[in-house]
Amino acid sequence: MYLVGRIQFNHSFVNHILEEDGNDKLLEASGKILLDSQQIEMKRQAYEDWQSVINESVVRACVVRYLIDHQSDDQVVKAEVLEQQNKGFLWTKELVTLLGKYESSRDRYPTFKSFYPEIIAFFNQTAGNIKEIKAAYSAKKQPEN
């Protein structure tokens, strides 16, 4: 329940940035590709628009960063990443890494809004590679013989 509260709290810091400065136009195509590629998984969670996929991706990665920053056991962090991937957010691990760049470069990115071009580039690249990302995820899930 604690992490659910963290997820919901993070929305107040994340969602509005997508709607500002034309960011929605820069992410629309990528967001639609990601939604389409994960439509079944997202629909199960009532995410039926691309904006929700983008915002939920960022918020869930922020929760993982919170776990890392608060010295959670490595297994707890890995389990949370895997849980998000199993829910259809296959790019969570890489987004968590990107958010680490934000945390370690606060002199260059004083606000999350100033870092958002990196988020846009991330999702554009991820959308372009989604077939490969899905294939790699599927291969990892296959039981070994």
C-alpha cells in the first residue's frame, strides 16, 4: 500500500509536464506506438490512452528510484522492476537508469522539467526499438530446458 501512495503522489510532479511546452506533440507518436504494442497489458490496468502510458512509465520508474535512494535491498529493487515489466512497462529498467542520470546531474538539470527533453528522447528511441524490446523480454520469460 505504501508504494501505491508513492505512485499516486508522483503524478502531481510528472503529469503536467507532458502537457506543457509542446511535449505532448513530441511524444504523441511514440506514446501511441508503445500503447499499441502493449495494448492488452495496459487495458487490463485501464490505461487506454498514450498519455497514461507515458506518465505511468515515468511515475513507476520514480518509485524504483525511491527504493534505490532509500537503500532498499537489491532484490526488492529487482522485484519491483520485474513487476513493472510484467505489467507491460518493459522499458522500466532503462528508464530507471535514465532517471539516475537526472539525479546525478542536478547542476545541469535543476528541475524535472529541464530534464524532460531526455525523457522525450528516451521514449522516442524506445518506441523505435519496441519490437526488439518485446522479443528480448519474451526470450527472458521462456523457461530454460
